[in-house]
Amino acid sequence: MRILVLGSGAREHAIVTALLRESEHHQITAAPGNAGIAGVVPVVGLDPTRNDIVTQYAIDNDIELVVIGPEAPLVAGVADSLRKRGIAVFGPGKAAAALEGSKTFAKRIMDDAGVPTGRALRAGTLEDAVAAIDEYGAPYVVKADGLAAGKGVLVTDDRDAAIAHASFWLGHGAVLVEEFLAGQEVSLFLLSDGQSVLPLSPAQDYKRALDNDEGPNTGGMGAYSPLPWLPDGFVDEVIETIALPTIRQLATEGTPFIGLLYCGLILTDNGIRVIEFNARFGDPETQVVLPRLVTPLSGLLFAAATGQLGGLPRPEFSSDVAVTVVLASAGYPDDPITGRPITGLADVTDVTIAHAATALVRGEFVATGGRVLSVVATAPDFAAARAKVYAALDIIQLEGGHYRTDIAKRVAE
């Protein structure tokens, strides 16, 4: 199959790696890709948010399936443009992608569908935001309404910090102030063809920059899968009470969701609640879910893109576990320092490296962004997988680079 993968991060590298692992030989191109992806498949330097350019490239190159990785092309309506030309695309149209692009829209859909979630108030002014902050009380949860590259959420006991966060993001649009929900967080990916859903394996990610869940929120510093502590029937409950009601509500409104429904969930004392929805594969969870996938990924994505998920069996996963740890640039997430060389990549073994923000400069990898690499390992147990990952991180060198040392530590113990 001729497949075009849109995006330039570790998530897209993980998708490409999973597709290349299949017995069927695919012709895969990534746009725009990164230095790591370019080492395994051709890359094309086109803007993935440009509907016209992406669609024309797909037509000119007889692309049979487009897989949209990041959220920006989805919110820009790239999937709509491709579908109008009869090209199979894994990713929701612009209207359905508002499930991620607008937290207010997502809350409204959840309310209409009867999906369990926390209370929230939308604020368009600082006065309204402060009133909501005081109504819900500490810990305070303040979220940018639109896309914010993983940096729009603040959870804090500091009222002044909550107000400052609201004030900053109000300069970009509305904010949501939500009630705080306590419990273990879970990421669950579900494939959707607009009517049916199929679940992938649950994962847990780590958003805070520092060990012990300290420091500022980030796009994600590590993840692991599966989650052996989940109660029996968890996935079935999410499908019946959250995923299917959401998909059916969107279909009823004439905005079918075709692609990856990312459910950010929390297990509270009162049951499962939705923290957020995303409209695409999560990063870094993709890096631990896909290495365990036994069912060919291409078939699942194509079935979702062409309305053929109904009746398919649930995807199968290896009994091995997977752990990933993100290596970040100095200064991340506030002000990452880029351009510094990365060494040791050729010397690591027994792990997979998913490049997130790298470039080749005179034959040497350099960091080009905040989250630089995801180091991924699979093993029969979490202790062994962690040992592989951290042994590799001892070898890889990036001046000022930092990573968390406690990814999957609790579950390994």
C-alpha cells in the first residue's frame, strides 16, 4: 500500500516503525518527517497543514492511505480536502477534530452524549475566570480552550498562578476552569470509522517535567503499557459509556469521527471520568502502544478510513510490556536550547529510538526542539524494560539534556 504519514515527531516515527514491521511491504512517505524518519523512509518537505498541497501531492503520487499524526492538520481540515477527492484518510474532518481543537466543544458533546466528566466553566474574561477559580477552589485546573501544544493546562494549589495562567491564555482565546479530579490517569486509544470503535491497549503517560510529578506540565516525558492495575472490564466500560456515546453523538450531528479517538481518563472514587479528548494518536503513549501491537496497523487504519471496522475482532497485543522515556533539551518546556549535538545513538542496543526533534547537520544529529527523542524498550516485565531504556540513556549524550528517572518505576516495583 502507498501510505503518506503527515507529521514530524516521535509519534509519527513510531507509526512509520509499526508499518515497516509488517510482513506486507508498503511504500511509505512522511511529510515533513525528521532526521530519524528520513533514515528509514523518504520524506517530503511540504507543509502538512496546507490542504491544497497535501491533497495534490496525494493525487500526484497515487497515495492509497493518508495517516494524519498531529492535531494542526486535522483542525485545518486537511482530512476534509483529501476525502473530497476520494482518498482514504485516517483522521477526522475539521468539524469532528474540534473535539480536540476546542475544549468547550468537547464538553458540550460530552454533556449531550451523557459522558461522565468533571464540571467546567468557560471564561472569556479574566473576571469570569477568577470567579470560576474561586467557585471550584483548590487544586485549581485552568485550560486553554484551543490547541496549546500540551502547555495549555495548569493544575496548581497557587491561586495567583492559576489566575496568571488564565490571564496569559485569555490573550489567545477563552479558557476553561474545571473541577479537580483525583485518581490514576489512563490514556486509551480507540479506532473509529464514524460508527464503530476498536480499542488499543491502555497506557499511562507522565506530563510533569520532573521526577515525582513535579515541575511544569509538558507534552509528555514518558509512558508505559499495559496497565496491570486496571480493574477488569475497564476497556469495555469506556467503550460503552464514553467512546460509543461520543462517536454516535458526533454522527448524529453530521460530523462523523473517523480516526483515532484519544480518551484521557481518570479513575476517581466515583468511577471513570474523562479529562480530555484528543483527535489523534497521543505522544508519548503511541511509542509504547504500537510496539506491542500484533495485528497489522495498516489494516486497522485503512478499515477505519473506509468505514469497515464493524465486525472486525479487537486488535491483538504482545504479552510483553513497553516503556518509553523522553530525552528533552535543556530549558524544556519553558525555553528549550536547540542546535546542540546528540551523540551515542549508534552505540545503543536493545531499544528503539523514536526521533521527535532532530536534524542532520554535517553528518551529526542535533536537537531542534524541546522533546528530542523517545527511547523505547519492550521486555517480559517492567523492571527489564526500564533497565534497557535507562542503560541507553546513559550512553546517549545531549549537553544539558534531561529526562525523568521514575517512568514506570511504581509499576515495576
